[in-house]
Amino acid sequence: MRTGRLRTGKPGADRLGPDRPEPPVKKKKPESPFRMIVQGASTLLANLNLKGFATGSIWTGKSKSVCVPVLNCYSCPGAVGSCPIGALQAVATDRKFNVSFYLIGFLMLIGMGVGRLFCGWACPFGWFQDLLHRIPVKKHPISGRIGRILGYGKYVMLFVFVLLLPFVLANEFGIGSPWFCKLVCPAGTLQAGLPLAAMNAPLRENLGLLFDWKLFLLGVTVTASLFTLRPFCRFVCPLGAFYALFQRFSLYRMEVSQSACTRCGACQRACGLDLKPQDDPNHPDCIRCLVCVKACPTGALTAGFGKRDTSGKPASRK
């Protein structure tokens, strides 16, 4: 007669061993509003010039010489700082190679310090997408091979539209166009194009096909955000791509305790970005929202400074 642990049909249940009790299955709870509050406060902090929305004017104070660590359009009437992607394009147009080491160093400092943490907790356009995704409609996540292929899009935006095209297509005076902002960025349309057009009649009269194209891209982003989490951040955002380059070795990181992980899959089910935190907790696409950490029933998944890289290491099977 065979004895031993019965298979329960739950992921990982047959791997726990006779001496390791199965953790209680927790029902998926709505995410705490705390992160949403932090995102809203960050959005307000980056756009303190509220008067600009009423007057249709752009802040030109000294604070505009400083970049914020998130995607926030320079031309937004409320913006009190510069967008790092707009600044990167300005640097790329200088054929004399007068590179702003302040800008590059600032972005590298953020990336090496916390990876994509600001994407999950401070980005205004990320917050906008999160709010849209909370609208109760049937979700259709973009996952699997299609999601992985589309994920390379943000690197194309960074290296082609932000860095290469402004340099290659510069005019005889060495001045190039900010091609990503001009042709792609839906955040700029939402934050700057629409508010400025609403408050400036002469500007509205001169809007043409380019603005229609940008409105179309914004509409696609809004629609996609209803059904899948953060499509712009996953597939398009060049700033997220830059920070992703440092994600695996940033000081702030996530860690899986191999002795505590039961491979139950709770963290993977909680992740809206189709990632597997139990296998690769520091994946470049992770925005470190920490929803998976809260979903872990055994506390095996943690985040903080000084964590070890456990990416790709199989969990212990006793």
C-alpha cells in the first residue's frame, strides 16, 4: 500500500515534501491604495505650477534646468522640471559631443540605485495607466511570446528615436528634432498638447495631421490600458528601457528565499506584467510595484537594499 503526501492539484503542492506543511491559499485582495496615493503625490510634486493649466502657459523658472526622474513632459503647463527623455534628445543632437554628464550621471544614479522603482511608484503617466486599468472591464493581458516580442519596442524607442535619429537627422546647424516627443510620446499629448490647445485659440487653429496622429496614439494607449496593465511602460517607454539596463544589479532589489518558497505561484498570479517573480525577481520589465511581495503567503519574496540576486535559481525542493 502506497503512503505519502497526496497530490492536491495545486501548483507546487507535490513538491513540499512530507515535513513541510502547505501554506494556506489566500484569496486575491485588491491592491492597497497606498501606492496610488504616492503616485498621485508625486504627480502633483512634478506639476506644482497649477496656474499654468488655467493660463495655458509653460513654466520657465530656474527649476526647469533640473530633470525629474520620471516621464513628465517639459511643455506640460504644470511641469516645474525637465523631462529626462526630452533632455536626452537635446544631448543627442549636439554633434560637437558636448554631452551633459550631469544628465547621464543622474539617470545612471537612479538606475543603479533603485532600478525601475520610480516607474512603479512615481511616474505620472504610469499612474494614469494604473487608474485606467482599474475601470471594471474584462481584462485581456498581453502575455507569452507576443508580450516578450513587444517588450523590445521600448529599447527601439530609446536607441533609435531618442538617441540615434536626433543625431543622424540633425540639420546643417547641428540641430535635430526630438523625434520621440514629436512622433510618439502619448504622455506629451496628454500633459501638454491637450491642455495647451484647450487654452490657446491660435494654437488650435494651427493643429494638423501630426497632432491627429498623436491623438490617435494616445487613444490607442488609453484603450489598451483598460484591458492590459501598463502597455506604454512595457512596450514603448524609453526611460523605462534606460532604467531596465541597470535593474539586475541595482542596489535596491528583490530576493526570493529558496528555503521559504513553495512554488505556489501566488506571486506570478498577482503580477499584472506577466512576469515570474519566483524565478526572476529582478526582471528588467518589473516596475517594482511590490504587489507580488504582498501576495506571497510565506514571505519568501522580499525587497530592499542589500538583497542578493536569486534570478534564475530554482527553489529548494525538499
